Amino acid sequence: MSSRKRPQPEHGSPHELRLREIVNEFVSDDSQKQAYLAYARELVVAERSSSFAYRPSSNVPDFTRRTKLVAEKWFRRGLSGHLMWLIGEAILGEARMTKSE
């Protein structure tokens, strides 16, 4: 039985560099940056595979189940909910801006 290996993100791609900038902006502990970068990558993939919608009664996005599961998974692995929120807001805020243009 063969296994498929996922391609690793290109370290020099503009998208990867932007994720690294976002993580570096909020995470000061160098030993934790790789975990937060992995979270950021997974969050982007989850949001790209589906679109979020705004709840009719508010201006708050209703994130997909997959996105919520990504956040829950990394929170259970010990990442700070506050840092995850800041990183997610930066990433998804940019995604919202891009989709609305």
C-alpha cells in the first residue's frame, strides 16, 4: 500500500511569506512559531475550501464547521486561544477584503 505525501509549502512563495509575517507579528516565542505557522496554514486551507457567510442578524462571520474544528484541534494542542484569534483575524480579514473586491 502506498501513501501519498503532501507537498510542503514553498518557503519562498508570497503566500507563505505573508503567513510567516503574520505569525511573527503576534508570536514572540521562537519555539512556538512553527506550531502557529502550521495552524495558520491549516486555517487558510479550511477557509479556502469553503466560503464563510455572514449571519443575517449581525455583521459577524459564521465560520464553517471545518474552520471551527481546525481552531479546536490546535487549541487542544496547547496553542493560546488569544494568539490564534489574532492570527486568524489577520488572515481571514485579508481573505474577506480580497473576496469583497
